[in-house]
Amino acid sequence: MVSAHNNPWAKRDAWRYEGQFSRLNRFRNAFPGLGIAIVAFTAYVGFEKLVLKKGGDEHGHEHEEHH
């Protein structure tokens, strides 16, 4: 393996691993809306479980009793 001191291209390749091109930043930028989507989906599921299921269960039981 060639060390950085012996590699003439080391300075030219350094930008690939620093700043906005670091591994962490590349991962963050791969899915830019993922965090917002997870929060929105979690809020929707919570809303559905807490609010919509209360009214939906009552309607379902009434419908079964009429038959």
C-alpha cells in the first residue's frame, strides 16, 4: 500500500473524503426527505390509531348488529 507521503495524487484525492463529500454527508444527502417523511408517517399513524379508530369501531359494530 502506498502511503500518503509517497502518493503524488494524495492532495488531489483528499477532497473526496472531506467536507460535503465525507461518508456521513454523502449518506445524509442520499435521502434528503427521509427524516421529514418518517416524522409525517409516524404522526399520521398515531392520528389514525387515536382519532379515526374510535369512530370506525363503533360504526363497524352497528353494521354487524343490523344483519
